[in-house]
Amino acid sequence: TRGGRRVHVNPAQVNLVQVSHSEEREELCEGLSTALVGTVAMDMYTSDTPYSWMSVFIGEGRSFVPTKYTLRHGFGTPDMMLRRFEFQGSINGVDWECLHVHDGGGCMAYSQDGLRQSVTFSVPRTTGVYSHFRVIQF
């Protein structure tokens, strides 16, 4: 929003950030991968295979020290919930550092009515600044 001086737009749709994922197709279920950083909730997921991932690059010359991150879930079945994953950071998009590990269920709430749920995690292992971030399942 440039300090509240502009109307919010999805930063991936105006090339301020880049979204990537491990899938061969651009679409992730309901919509384009750029929705990953948008404000409109959409059903998106990768294949249910080890080391599938989604990532965000915040742009050249930009970096920060993450202290928290939020994941959103909204499927009406518990089979589709992310359970085992790492939140990773990188300065170059090649060499990744594990910032947080979640190894088991219970983090995402199952909602029988299909409403989207979100959960925020603290990042206990922050040792530097990063410009690339990804969630990778294992």
C-alpha cells in the first residue's frame, strides 16, 4: 500500500513478489498460485508427495527476519490438512535453512462446515535475514 497511500493489491499480481511451487501446472486447485499471497481465500494445494512445496520471493533488495508466519486451511475433509512440514528461509532461493518444523497433526483445525481456519506459528530458530520463504511437506 506504500504506507497507506495506495489501495491494496495482491503483490504477486503486480510483480512485487514471486510465488513458486513444486507443481508442473500454474494453477493450484481453484486458482492461480499468485493467490498464495492474496487476501482472498482460495482452495490451493500441492500434490500429496514428500517434498512438495510453495514459496515466496519478496524481491531483490528486500529481506527481513521472520518471527511468525501464518498458514490458512479450508477444506471440509481432514485428509487434506497439512500435518508434517518445515517453514524454510533462504537468501538466494537455492540454499534453505529450516526455521520451524511441524511433525504431526493438531495444528490445523478441521472444520466440518468448510470454513477456512488459520494458525500462526512462532519462528524459534531465526538466525538471519531472508528474502525467500517456503513451506515444504515431508
